[in-house]
Amino acid sequence: MPGTTERAAPPTEEGEALLPDLAALFTALAATSVPGAVPLAPPVEPWHARYAGRLRRHTKPAPGVWAAETVGCPECGGKEGPWTVTCDWRRTTLGCPCGAVSREHGLALSEIWLVLPET
């Protein structure tokens, strides 16, 4: 990306091939169901996790072109965390050690899900 010294390796072909199915899955899980319809997933409580490290938002602005940007705290600019990640399956909230909480990070649920350790 212009103006940054950070370099991101582009996703592998195997990883890129998973994206359409992951996007469809997370879209279906986040969708509200029609009255009377059986939900795709049972209701779940929001989950919380701690993540010490950088979170990166990936975009594909043109065919064959990938860009990545490290997400920073809107208050202090910190990028290392440890982040408190809270998700209700529709919206993800990041909490910074400085106390700021943000929903305006632009990360997709799949970008966060893939970096969190298994519990």
C-alpha cells in the first residue's frame, strides 16, 4: 500500500479459494430469519476472547491485487493489543488496553475468526 512500510503476503490460492464459502457461511449465520422459519444456527451468547497481536484487514481492490492494513485503536493508535474481541455473530467489537471500544474497525468476522486461538 502506498505510504506504508508494512508488507503483507498475499493469501495463498488455497486460502483464496476458501473465501467465497466462508463469506457465504458467515453471511448465513449473521442473517436474521423470517418469522416462522427454523434458524440456521441455534441462538448463542456473545463470545469473548483475548488476542495479543496485530489484526489485519484484507481487501481485494482489483482482480489479482490484494491489500492489507493493520487495524489500530481509534483513540491511542495502538496496534499490538492485547485486544478484547467480543462477537455476537453479527457484529464484532474490539477493546483496546487503553479502554477504547470500537465497532468501526472494518474487519470481517472471518478475518478475526481465523487468527483467534482455539479454546
